[in-house]
Amino acid sequence: MRGATPTGAGTSPPAPVRTTAGTGAGGTGTGGAGARRSVCLRWAACLVAVAAAATACGGGDGGGGGGGSVVRASWGDPQNPLEPANTNEVQGGKVLDMVFRGLKRYDPVTGEAKDMVAERIETSDQQNYTVTIKPGWKFSNGEKVTAKSFVDAWNYGALLDNQQRNAYFFEYIEGYDKVHPTEGRPTAKTLSGLTVKDDRTFTVKLTQKFSTWPETLGYNAFAPLPRAFFDDHDAWVKKPIGNGPYLVDAYTRGSVMKLRRWDGYQGPDKARNDGVDLRVYTDNNTAYTDLQAGNLDLVDDIPASQLTNVKSDLGDRYINQPAGIIQTLAFPFYDKRWGGPGTDKLRRGLSMAINREQITDRIFQKTRTPATDWTSPVLGKDGGYQSGVCGDACEYDPEQAKKLIDEAGGLPGGRVTITYNADTGSHKDWVDAVCNSINNALDKSKACVGNPVGTFADFRNQITDRQMKGPFRAGWQMDYPLIQNFLQPLYYTNASSNDGGWSNQRFDDLVDRANAEADTAKAISTFQDAEGVLAQEMPAIPLWYQNGSAGYSDRLSGVKLNPFSVPVYDQIKVS
């Protein structure tokens, strides 16, 4: 869940989305500015943005000194209440991943969607599914997890009245147009495609064939909910009740969220520690200093300023591995100065003015790789990644950049401002570097300036309210390692994480065709055709692919990052 979180509403299949807030890169899913969701292909997207860490404001049980066997980790306050269908950014997603288990769970090593609460998901026609859940699952308040727990949760998430950001994920289920119409009020309260058969069985009817739909079900929007959620919603929001390996003990916004191991958890991935204290930081440099001082155990956002010495500081307690994260600059297409006719030259020119090679080398010490498309190499060829799709537009060419910008009529108002959240130091570093590169290309000292917003939550709120006046930090942290996850949530018309408001009918049509394709290889090929439209129109500027990075104290062992760059908290041991 990864940058900024998207919010979505759309006329097309949803794709899980995550926004990231800051792991040094960020995206609208990851590290950045987005959110995610899309239920459209087996690839469940979501989040991304990557996470924003910050200045410790509070401690608590298991927090100070030795801390017992509680992991003390850096964190950032989530944008929204922790309702599964309303959380589409990384910080909130981290908590949901610990508190909930859904029908599927994405393998922390491979990313493969594996059965968790589901015993089996069957279909004979790729459109009508029968879901059978395993016996014995319970919520942490003792309530049984039943088929109705899922159906009620999905109906709640889909209903327009509930204003859930991930409602789009349920769009492929029959009846979505009645509970979440694009215009007017709902004419139904529940999805006609969902039917409870008994305590352990429910059926799902989709609006079209969707052979990989079961693989989207590891996304948090599809989590079950207990009756307590509906009976006393306000109380539940203050202290969420789930069916995962941890339960929420306490949360003080701006300070700390305390999660504790739930010994009644029925799943195979029981927590190997007593709990996790997620401590809120507004500056990842402070978090790193606390790690070195022994006041913190885990930081999953290594500041850019520390990358030159992190290996000597932490040795083998530093993790740096490829992750499904891309950083981009998004544009406000609702502002005609950036999204009107002929502005594609302006966007392309700015892209060519950015020296990605120099920035990833000097600022990020090669923990980033210049992007040449809008997905991630982590996908591999089989998952849809194709190098070089962006073409010359992603190559540094200051002369051509200046020419294109001049042909577009120059910068709107003579200046471009890049907006970003300031509660992660690395964003300021790279935004300043990008602006310096643009200024050098245009031979103007202040043609480009950074526009910091104090916190990730405020930054996301401004994006959600469509207040951007120029390009803004965005990006994506994948929810599932397939190409659809990088394209539909971010660029489909009205999609959950389409924060810039870009719309292109050809792109939408290709995405629709890909989602309806039963053959995975053909679906991927059609998604690649859709990505070709992005190369023509440049709705966002690809900057670089990001590695997942983390550092941890000598109290911990078994620390790993999953393919989405999020720590696998339940597998961490504390000595």
C-alpha cells in the first residue's frame, strides 16, 4: 500500500490500489501519491503508495528500553479510518495486513495468491463462483467468521452511501451499478451477485467472464467484517476487530499504534513476537537516528541522506532488495494548463529535462533505477514488464526538452511547482534534484521549485480534493505482481488511484478487453498495448523503479520485506 492513496470511483473493473507515503520514494500506491484498487484481473492491485515514516511522538507498552518481545517500528498515521474497503495507502495497509486475513493471502516471498480463509473457490464458466471457507476461523472478539461475514463486508464496501474508497473493487460483481451508480442515488442496498448459501458457502456472479478474479481476493478490501463493525461502527473504528494474527491494543494518532499478538489466531502464520508498536514519525532521519540509538527496532524507510553510510552503520541488518514500486510525477488534468489540448508536448518536455541517471546515482546511491516504462521490472516478462516503452521521452535530452516546452507555449505562468509531502526527507532531496535538472535544461534558475506539504495525510487530502496546481509526487506500490495492477488503478477513467483525472477512451477499451480475456498471456499482451497509449500521451512522468529498504536493530531476527516492500511483521523474532 504504497505514496499516496487513491480514491476511486470508476466505470470499469476495479483494481486494488495502494499508495505509498514515503519509503523514500513513494507513489500513489507506493511511496507516493496514490491509492489503489481494481478488481479487474487476477492481479489485485493495491496502495501503493509506499510508506511515510516520521518523528517519534510517543512510546508506550513494549516501547521503551528493552521493549520485551514487542517490535518497535517506524510508521506514519494513515489517511483514513482502518476500514478494509476504505484504506488504500501503505500505512493503513500495514495495519490491515496484521489485523485481517482474507480468502487469499499473497505469499510474502513470491507474491503468489494462496488460499487462506478460503477452502476452495470453484467455477465452471469463469463468471459464476462458489466460495467455501474453512471451518474454525474466528474474529478476535470470539465471533465466528462465516460466509455472511464476507458478503456483508463486500456489500458495505460497494454501497455508494458508505463512501468507501475501495468500492471500485466490487464493480465486477453483478448489481454494482445499482448499489454504486455513476449518477444519482443507489436503487439497491446489496449486490445481487452475492448469495449466502450456508455458514461456510456463498456464491458470486460476475458481470463478465473473469478467469483470474480469485487472485484479486488477497487485497484488504475483500476482508471479512464482524457484526461489531455494523452494530457499533464508531467503537469499531476506534479499535478495529479482525481475524488476523494481531489485535489492536491502543492507538493515539500522531503517536503510536500498539498491536499485540492474538493467541486465538487460527491461521498458519502465527506471530513470532508479542506485538508491534508502530511509532509515528514525521521525519525519517529522526527514525534512523532512533534506530542507531537503540530506541527503535525497525525502519522501513532509509533516508536518502543515510544511504552512503547505512551499510557501515548496520552491516547485514540493512535490507536492500528490488520491489514492485515505481515513482512518477502525476499531472492535474482537471487544470487545462496541464491537461488541455497540446499539453502532451509540455509533459514530454519536462520528462526529457530530468536526468534520471544522475539523480538515482547521486541522491539514491543506485538504490533506484531509471524508469523506462510505467510498471516495474519485478513483474518480469511473464508478468508484463517491457523495457523501453517510454522511449526517448524518458531519456535526458535538455535541448529537445527546451524545444518541446517552448513549442507548448512555455511553462504555465513561467514556472512549474512540484508538490510533495515533507514528512519524509528523501522526497525533498529528489524533488530538489529534479527541479535543478529542469532549471539547468531551461537555463532558468527558478523555473522549477518544490512545494512541500507538511504531512502525508494533508498531502493526500489536497490531492483527493483536486487542489494540485502542477505536477505532484505520485507512484505506485504493486498489490499483485502483474501489469494490470500498475495500469488500471492509476490511469483508467475515474479509477481509484487516478488522482490526476486523466481519461483516454482507447486506453479504457484496451483495459476492458484485457480484463475480459480468459487467457493470461493474451490479457498481458493487451495490457501492454494499453501501456503504449501512456507512452503516446504521457499522463504521468516515470522517474525510477525503487528498491525496498529497511534497517533493524540487533534485537531482531527473521526480518524480511515482502515483494511489495512491506516488512513481514508476524515473522520477526525479538531476542
